[in-house]
Amino acid sequence: MKNTKDTRAVPSYNGLRVKEQLRLLPGHLIVGLWCLFTLGMLLWIVAASLSTSPEIMRGEVLKFATGLHPENYVKAWTANNISVFFLNSLLYSTCTMIGSLLISAPAAYVLGRFVFRGNKVVRSGFITAMSLPHIMIVMPLFSMATRANLTGSKIVLIFIYIGMQVPYTTTFLISFFSSLSRVYEEAAAIDGCPPMKTFWKIMLPLAQPGLVTVGIFNFMNIWNEYFLSLIFASSERNMSVGPGLKSVLTAMQYTGDWGGLFAAVVIVFLPTLILFLCLSKTIISGITAGGVKG
């Protein structure tokens, strides 16, 4: 009996790797071009914020013929009321982030770690609430706020924002708490630690990446929110940055201070950019950790 040797070529690891890279090359090119385009637009806006209005109108933003003009930021912060809009948005976003986490974290822990009758119904309710468009709830909420004489109140808008973010926050944290190992809870139960103390002292610190991730998402969602702020905080002293920038843009059509407008845009954009750059690793780890079963 003869031994026959298979002479067919076996693809090498390097060859497979090159083929995989070539297959992904079009996608990488598209993403790279989009990143370059976005970065170019951001740099142009920053350059425009340091230019004069005539330079912007003539298309000479990148020449800086008259030098840099950082005073545009001072004018935007003071004369254009960006300071008021900025602080209002900071208040709305921070209070909503903290409030939604305080409500959603215990709810997500119970729904994700305990089996009881109605668990799936409650989860489905949160998912259904996430699918409701804002336009469906605006009129009833505005009617109730008008009857209670609470229109134009910052507190009302904060509570509305918290109610909007609770379904999403709870759903996100359910998957995260479900992925945590039960070894910690079992050890705490052996030591006689009650369930709520186990949650606050053990499970909540373990869920920190998920809490930070969903907290940042909530902060950015409220920071960029426009529709509800326009309806429930229409007065200038209560406006957030979205409607505030629209009012600044309307004013610029008469004053022509385009450098101040672009400076206002940069000021509004900075908080979310800084948050993402400083906590990008935590965001990614929080998203990926929620998909791994412990």
C-alpha cells in the first residue's frame, strides 16, 4: 500500500492576513475619508471663530490676514448670552445624568439579577417606552404643565428629561448587570450581607464602566437636545444651547458678527468633545463588557 502525500498548497497565515486586509480596505478608506472631512470641517470652524466677519464673508478664513481674534470668544460668552445657555445645559445634562442613574441602576439590578413574575413584562415596557416618539408625549406633558402653572420651569424640564432617559438607561444596565458574575453575590450572602447592601457596596462598584458609559450617553443626549427645550424652556433665561444657538444665529443676520457665532459653536461643542476624549476607553469597555456573560 502506497502512502500518497497531499501536495495541495496550504494558504499561509500571512497570505490570509493580506487577503483579509484587502477585503477590509474599501471600508477603511471610506471611514478614513469621512474622518478627514469631519476633521477639516472642525478645523475650519475653529479658524472661523478666530477670524473677523469680513474675512469669513470673503472666504479668507485660513489666511488670518489681520491675525487671530480670540476676543470673539469673549463676545460670544458675554454679549450673545452663551454663558446663560451653556450653564443651563450643564444643569439640565448633569441633573438628568445623575437622576436617571439613581433611578435606573437599582431597577436594572433587580430586573437583571432576580427572576420573578412580571420581569419580562417590565422589560418589554421599558423597550416600548423607548420606541415612543417625543411628539406623542409633548402635548399631554405641556397641557399638564400649563394647568399646574409650571411652564417655563427648569425643574419641570429636568424631570421630563429624566423620564425620557430612564427606559434607555435601565435597558442598557440590565444587560450589564446580567453579565456580572454571581460569585460576589454568593460570597456576600454567605457573610450575611442583605441584597440591598450587596447592591450598593459590591455590585454597583463593579458596574462602574457601564454606569460611566450610559451616564456619558445621557449627558450628550440632553446636551444636544433641542425640541423639548424649545417648548418647555422657551424663555432666554432657561434656554439650553440648542435653542440658544438658534437665537444667536437669528441675531447674527442683523448684527453680522459671524466670528462670534462660530466662537459660540466651538464653546458649545467643547464639553462633549472633552468628555469623549477623556473617557473613550471607559466608554468602549462599558459597551463591550455588557455583551459578555459572567
